Amino acid sequence: MNRKKRTAKDIMESIATVTASDTIQQAAAVIVDTRSHLIAVLSPEGKLAGITTSWDVTQAIAKGIGGDTLVERIMTRDVISARPN
């Protein structure tokens, strides 16, 4: 059998992003605009700092955390990632 080796690149997709200094409201707008439930949060240097989900935003609003709060307050920081190859 001659199977091609698969790499992470074979299943990777583009993902919407915000920065850690964006607000929860801005993150919510990106989630709605892209119809995605997951967005990457980038550091000022453009590196992956965390992720935020639609559930994170929903929980924040339910707990009375305002939309003007920075997304870094609700993001998940411990993210497992892989390089394309």
C-alpha cells in the first residue's frame, strides 16, 4: 500500500483573529461576522496568545463582565498548537 504521509498542514484551516487588547465586544463582532465559534487571540507581536470562544463571550456577559473589557481577561491561554509540517 502506498499511502501519502499526512501532516498537520493537510487539515489546517484559516482562523479569525483578534488581539489581546481588543474588547469582548470586538471579539463578539468577529465571531458573528465570521460565523465561527472559535477565534485566535494574538499578542502585540502577532504570536498566538490564546483562544476565545462564543461560550467564553456568553459566560462573560452572563457574569456581568462588560463588553468593553479586554478579551485577554476571558481568553484561554494554554493552547496546544502544531506547526504545518
